[in-house]
Amino acid sequence: MLIRLGHSPDSDDAFMFWGLASGAVKTEHEFEHILRDIQTLNEWAKEGRLESSAVSVHAFAYVADKYALLRHGGSFGEGYGPMIVAEAGISDEELRETVIAVPGLLTSAFLQLNLWWKEKFGPDASPKHEVVAFDEIMPAIKDGRFKAGLIIHEGQLTYAEEGMVEVANMGKWWRDKTGLPLPLGVNVVRKDLGPEMATEVSRCMRESIEQSLANREEAVTYALQFARGMDRQTSDTFVGMYVNERTRDMGDEGVAAIRLLLKLGAEIGLVPAVEVEVID
């Protein structure tokens, strides 16, 4: 069977899928890698277009009727995560009135920003925002189009080099609030494939990550083509942040973190209430 596997053209996703892309994982099924930005994958998942896909945890709330959660391939921030950055410090009063550049309305970062904002400024407060492509947020701040932006991906490692300062860190906030890792992205499988095929996709995903972790040098070399100019050391650091033992299996703690994030999102009316079905 052909399994169309959607993931982002990012170094961390490329690293975890090296095992499949290189043929190191043995399966009788054919995996076609479909590389698209996460916003496109989120929208496609609403249609059930691909058999398996990476999606934002935020977006999973809108596709849980079609897709089940895989325990493998999840991205979590262990005390780090999406950040609000600016060229200079911003007071709380200023921040409340600032239009923040955000990377997409279905990103997990946007859900976390809203939860953080309501906790900080009150249940009726919502951040002023404008959607900007994630890799254009810091340039837009430098150009003066925005005072602050919500950054994801490798920007979390390079913002200081770009002359930015941290205003708030969603990963630190979530860790202090819950003691749990911060859910960001997950991989899902379409329920209509049936339990046997879903389990096979899960096996292939787990073994791909295991192969990549066991053959790190080769997998990082493969991932560098998707590193958007990062040097090898920075790319390796970024990969290590988001592809690790938690990625191989998120465990009960990871599942609990996802359920809690979506529960809190439902309580503020940003996502529908859903049941999270998990494929082992």
C-alpha cells in the first residue's frame, strides 16, 4: 500500500524520517514523503488528504475525528518552546497593546500564546496579532513592521544573534505551570486505514526515529539540506531539542500533556473539546 507521509521541510523532521527515506526501515509498503509547511499540512489534515501526517497539536483538535495520534514523532519543548521576542524589552502595558507577528492560527504556538496571555492579562484579554510566515517574523521586527513576534523552529536558537531579546517563553511558562513537557507537533494516522495498518505505520515511524538516533552523523548530514542555512553544530543542537527519546515514544506524560493543552484550549473556546485516540 502507498502511504503518503506529510512532514515539514525542516531539519528536525528530516532527521526523524531519515530511517524511512534511506531504506533503513524495512516494510512491504511504500512511503511517499510529502514535504509541505505545517500550515498546509494542518489544512490538508482537515480534509483527510494524507494517510499519515505531521500536524500541530493545536490543529489535531480539528482532525481528531479523522486521525489517531501516534506515540512516535511528537515534538515537545522540555522547558523551552515558542518565544515572544523583540529588539528591546517591552513592559506589560506596552505588550498588551502590541500587535504580535504570529506564525499561523493553527500552530501550537498560537494556542499557547493565547493561554499564556489570558493567564497574564485576564480571561477576557486576547493578543492583538497578525499572521506572518515563521521565517519572516524576525526580519519584520528588524524592519520595524512589528514590535514583537512569536518565533518557532530554529529562531529559538538564533534570536540573540539577530539582536533580539526574549520577552516570554512558552516552554518555561508551561513547565512552571504544569511540570509537563510542552506539546508542539505530533504525527497522526488516518483511522479509516484500520487498526492493522495504523499499527504498521506506527512501527515504521518508531523504527525510523530509532535508526536516525542510532546513525546520528548520517541522519544529521541528510537533515542539513533542510536546515535553512544553519551550520552543522547549530542544526545538530536544534535536532537534539526536538528529536530525542520523547520523540521515539512520548510516553504517558506526553499524552497527558497533549490532553491537558487541548482541554485548556477548549476551556477558553479556542479549540473544540475532543477525545484523543492513541495508536501504540
